[in-house]
Amino acid sequence: MSAAGGAPTGEAAPYQALVAHAELELELAVRGQLSELAALGERFQELVAALPAHPPADAAALLAKARLIHERTRVELVCMREALLRDVAGAAQAKRTAAGYAGALARTSATALDRSA
């Protein structure tokens, strides 16, 4: 059930809030808004702390949904991490390649100078 303003009411309310929060986290992760995502960590802890020790039976589906959304968020973050690591590795390889060419160029130039002297 929802109140007139659209806010969930009843026993399911804290679980619906948890699902809504998980959906927001996933949205931010997909968008790559990591600072905003990190800022939500404290709110997640507050939502979890507000849950009753023993959830009502009708909360099982909402808890399962929140867990699945969190898993999707985790996978999104892992993929983002892997992409960043690939970018860093590519940049490091490019730097080593450039340094190798610069060293070869310097050796070639020095040899040419020696011959002309």
C-alpha cells in the first residue's frame, strides 16, 4: 500500500525503500557516477539498520529483488573496474613503446653524429 503522496506504508515500506535504493545505486553505477554512488553508502546502512530483525513473509520477494539488483550493481562495477584496468595497461604499454622508440631514435642520432664527426 501507498499513502496519498506515493510513499509506501505498512510492513513492506522499509523493504520497498531498500529496493528503491538498490535501483538508484544500479542506475548510478551504469552511468559511471561513482562519487554519487559512494555517497549513498551511509543511506544503505541506515535502511538496513531500520529493518526488523525478522522480516515478514511478504518481504521475501522484495528482499530477493534487492539482492538481485545489488548483484547486478556489483557486476557493473566489476566490469567498469576491468575496463579501467585494461585502459591503464594499454596506456602503460604505449608509454613503454614510446620510450623504446625514443631510446632507439637517440641511439640512431648518436651514431649518425659519431659518423659525421
